[in-house]
Amino acid sequence: MASERKRDPDGRFVGPRVDVESVPRLPIFPARWALEHRRPFRVVWTEQFANTYSSAVTMAPSADLAAVQVTFESGKTQRITILGRPLPKGTGIALFYVCPCCRTPRRYLYRLKLSGEHLVDDGCLRCQACAGLRFASQGWYKPAWAPAWGPRARSIWDPEVTDPSLTAEDLTPTQD
């Protein structure tokens, strides 16, 4: 769990801050694909501006289809439980990861966590709260006259999902 953050005399948070929007994340759709197709998928993150390979994991369904097995490039594996909840009006099932740290259902998991003043990759996936990340809007006042935000585009930090047999060289775009 995230520790209690220090505040200044005005009540604002002080200390290092990393916004969750600036960190690569693992959305639920690769897990859904792995469970529906009953085969592994390669999940690849690319550098934000350079459009080059950054990191990857392989996500495979578990035998009971209640979890996915995530294999990191280092060979380390992590089993992540998947929770299904019915949508309103019984129109389908919404899937969630169960955070391995706090056991809370989450739509996204993160590879990086805040350790001191730096982001580190310790080879585990965890939710935003357990990683010590905050949303950009946390701690800021939004006046009543500010416009309501409409639907937003897909995050630049969402990964691509490909066949697990592809290598890092296959995933790096070539310059023509």
C-alpha cells in the first residue's frame, strides 16, 4: 500500500510526484484476448516519442482461465487473477485485474513504481496506488466554470499486443 504523503502548511502534497499518465500501463484487453483465444500474446511497450521497442511481456491464460501468467523478459513470471463483474442490464462481463499487492480490482496495472524519488522496474505488476503514482488531476482545484472533458483518446502508453514468437528486432520499426 502507498504510504501517507507529507503535506505543506497549506495542505498541499509535497515530495516527489509521478503522474500515472506518464507511466507505461497494462490494460485489461490483452488478458481478455489471452483468455478468449486460449493462447499467449506478446504485450509490447514502445518509447513514447522515438517509436522504438522499450519492453515486453508474454501473457498466457492459466489452466483454469481465472488468471493470466505474465512472463517478463528476465524469465520471471507473475500470476495475476482476473475478476469478471456483470455489466448493468446483464449485457456482458467487465474484466478486472486483481492487484497482486492490495487485492483490489483494477483496470490497469503498472510495471514501474515510485521508490524514493525515482521510478524503478522491479519485475512486478501492481496497481496505481501500490506503485505510488498519482493522477495529474489529484490535488488540483477544478473550477465550476471549467469545461467538462469528453472522451479521451487511447493513451500513448497503452501497449501493442502481438504474437509471442516475435522478437525485439521484429518489433522495432525500420527506417526507409
